[in-house]
Amino acid sequence: MTGSIIVACGSDCPMGTAVGVISGLLVAGALLVITTLLWLIFRFVFRLKKRWWISWGSAVAGAVLLAAIAAPALHNARLSARRTSGNCNLKQIGLALAQYSSEHNEVLPADLNVLIDKYLGSAKPLTDPATCKPFIYVGAGLKWQSDYDTILAFSPDGDRGRNVLFNDGHVTWLTEAGFSKLVQRGAIKSGTYF
């Protein structure tokens, strides 16, 4: 279980790996606590000689209750790891855009696919791990770092928000309300999104 969370976070970004490891350790700790509690319950059940089926039923009900309590925590850890991985992918895109623009008179490319061979190495960073959809790129033809609060790329469909890459290269997580406010203020200069 922990391995899948670490792999989902990716090793391309040191911050993503650290969060993936921490999330993995939290999941492993939760599973250890659940396993220990189940072991204690079953140990108690098998010590009873009379009416063991009642205690057995209580043990199963306790196990189901513990699983129901742990499920949201595991889901939140997985979402956090995917969000961090998406953040790292957008940072890689930002670095690739900076390299591209330095070679092309500070002008950003018309499409992110031109970055794959020379700057990114693969198409993997162009996909948001949380939605498995490509990032939406709206920086076509803009000048690199000309307006720092201009949005260049962002996650397609936010669960509770989305990762956003700005023209100065920084990436941040915005709630849907915060993202909508930026869009209304004109943070997307290109007309390709709407």
C-alpha cells in the first residue's frame, strides 16, 4: 500500500517524494494500529469459552468500524500525494518553459508538446496525476516573466481546487473560488481557455 502512494507521488520532485514518503508512513502507521487492535480483539475472543460467536461478531463489527474510520484518512493521504505530484509536474513544465523561452527571445511556445523531446524527456509531466488529464496551457505566445501574476497552465478539473503555474515559474494550489477570482481579474491573458 505504501509503495503505491510513493510511486503515485513520483520521484521527479524532491518535495513530492518527501510528501509521498510521509503519506506512506502515515498509511503504514494506520494499518499497523488497525492490525494491532484486530489482534487484541481476536485474542480476547478466543480466550472466551462460552458464547464465543457473540464475541466473534463483536470483533468483526469492531474491524468494520475501524476500517470505516481509517478509509477517509487513507483517501485524503492519496489525494494529497496526487496534488503534490501535480505541483511537481507543473514546476517541471515551468522550468522547461524558462529554458525554451531563453532560446526563443523570451517567447513561450504555442503548445507544450514542443517541450517533450528537448526539455522534459517524456510526456509524463504534461499530465495531471489527480485527474489523468493533460494540464491546460494558456500561455501560448506570451513573454516569459512579463507579468508575474499571469497564469500559464493549470490542472483541468479541480476536486477542491487546482494547481496553477504562473508566469514567474511558481506553482501554487488554489481553491476553485480563488482560481475563479484570478480568472475574473484577467490572470489568463490568452483567449484559448474560454
